[in-house]
Amino acid sequence: MAETFPASVAALYRHPVKGFTPEPLHRAPLSAGQAFPGDRLRAVEIGPSGFDPAAPAHISKMRFAVLARIPEIARVRTRWDEARNVLTLSAPAAPDLAIQLGDPDHDRRLEAWLTAFLGEEATAPLRVLDGGGHRFMDDPAGAVSLLNLASVRDLSDRIGVPVDPLRFRANVWVEGWPAWIENDWVGRRMVLGDARLTVVKPIVRCVATHVNPASGTRDIDVLSALHDLYGHRWCGLYLSVETSGVLAVGDRAELNE
């Protein structure tokens, strides 16, 4: 019998460019067999990464400009205007930039802007990559990522330091479940709004979670805390979409079976 808890979707986020600013959404249409809409569509390689647009395949996130490799990326603020396919960027002591994604000249402008901002952290040429339908996920199983906010609060309480859920860069935040109960749900089916999903596996966390999303500095050793307190380095779940449906903030979040 499925556990019943009065849980709901507290927030939704997409990350149009891997490693850069999470963007809040009010609703998201989930499609069977597909990734979260607008998520990890592009990435910036610290090249050459080995990514082949003609035969896209999963490669290590450490070949890209991501927080796990360059914490200062958190100081760059991006915003994607989906209707116009325009990406705007801002950062301290840097001029604002707006580019048309997919325009080769504009992509070169973004690369030059980011290279100038990162300075010595840009240890190899930067290049904007378009997945062309491929998603630049940390894990090939990561179609949709989910975070139980009670688990994050429990971690915060036990280390005595506030932990911003944004450190975990999840698509769906859920409120109402007991802390860490989600770790036992592999293979279970879940209802989120009108969509049906299956739990694939817990998310094994990396040093990106050490980075303060506001300051771009490593200030909490989340991995050691997870290991020492709970005996694992999990926080959140990867889900696959089985039945299409619209998901919105405030919708129900429950196990189906």
C-alpha cells in the first residue's frame, strides 16, 4: 500500500544553460519519455570536451563550465527569454550582455564575455554547445530531478548552518514528505500534478553543492556532512516521465503505488 502524506509541489526550476542560473517556473508540461522542459538545453565546454553534435552522448560534467569546476560561475546571472530565444547575462564588474542563442556570432560574443569574466579560471577555450535535443544532464538517467525540502531542512538543522535548496539544482521541490523517506522509493511510481513518473534512483551529490549560489564561494562541505550524518551522499531523486501531464506549483505530489 502506498504511503499517504499531504505533499505538494513547492517550486519548479529549469536550467537552460548547464551550470548557470536556475529559473523559477509556475507550471511545466511534462512529456512521457522526455526531460524537464527547457532544462540543460545548452552547455559551455572547456574544450575540447569530446562532445559530438552529430552523435550526442553523455559526457562528464567536469568538461563543462559548471559549479563543481568553477564556483565563480554562480556570480553570473542568466535569463532565457524562450519566446525570442535570447539569453541575457550579467555579472559583477562586467557589462550586461544579450545574445541570440544559436547565432554563431552571438555565441562567440558569449564565449568572449565569459572568458573575460572568468579570467584564469577559463583554462581552455570556451565554446557554447547546443544539444540539438540532447540534454546535458549530470546523469543520463536524470530526466527530471526532485528535491524533498524536509531532507534539506534536516541537513541544515543537523549541521547548524542554513542550506539553500538551490545548491541542489533540482527541477521539482516538494513540501510535505518526512525527511529522507524518498531514499527508499526506487522503482516506485509517483503522481506530480497530472503526470505519472517512476523513481529511477537517488541523486549522488558532488562538490557543486559546496558552492554558495549567491556568492560563488565554497562555504559548506555538503558531501562530508551527508556521509558523516547519513552514511551516503544522496539528496534528491531522478525520475522518468511515464505519462504526460501538466505540473504546477501547488499541485499534489504523492506515491501512486
